[in-house]
Amino acid sequence: MTHVITDACIGEMDASCVDVCPVDCIYEGVEKRYINPDECIDCGACVTACPVSAIFGPNDPQDPVWAEDNRVFFDEMLPGRDEPLGSPGGASAVGPVGADTPLASRIAADR
């Protein structure tokens, strides 16, 4: 398992984590960011940079729902997209994805 971003990020689109990521693996949804597990090198730079403590490493206790949410973002077709995002090789080349997972969208709507 790699680093994951939890619900504390929803609605808090600060880019501090993106700015310190050496491999450009943090992708932008509408209300939340997601870390690509195939591209992340588990350096942990994003953990300390996150202003809302929303990022957890592979050895940190976390709710497994966020690892699944992260998987869904990359492996399943999201609303408004024609295919799963997969591992495109860097977030900056992709830009904002324009969609979130159903879980992140539901939580954002409830806030």
C-alpha cells in the first residue's frame, strides 16, 4: 500500500503536497487530491507538507476506506470520463481531472 489522502483534504485544495512531490504523483479531483500508487515512491514529503494532516503513509494507521477510494480514482471510470485514469505518468501533464470518486463527492455534498 502507498500513501493515501483522506477526507480531511475534501474542500481543502491547498497544493503544498503537490509542490513537494518529487515524482508528480498527486492528482487533482474536483474537491480532493489523490496519490497514484503506481507512481508514488513513498518518500513521505507530502505527509509533512499537508496543512490539514490528510495524508497517511503505508505504515500509518488509517481507515482502509481511503485506500479503496484512492484505488477507485485511478482504476474505475469516474463520472464524466470515458475511461479509467490509470497511471498516466505524471499529474502535471494531465491537469485537473474534473471528477472525484463517489465517496469524495458524497462527503463534499454533505459539508
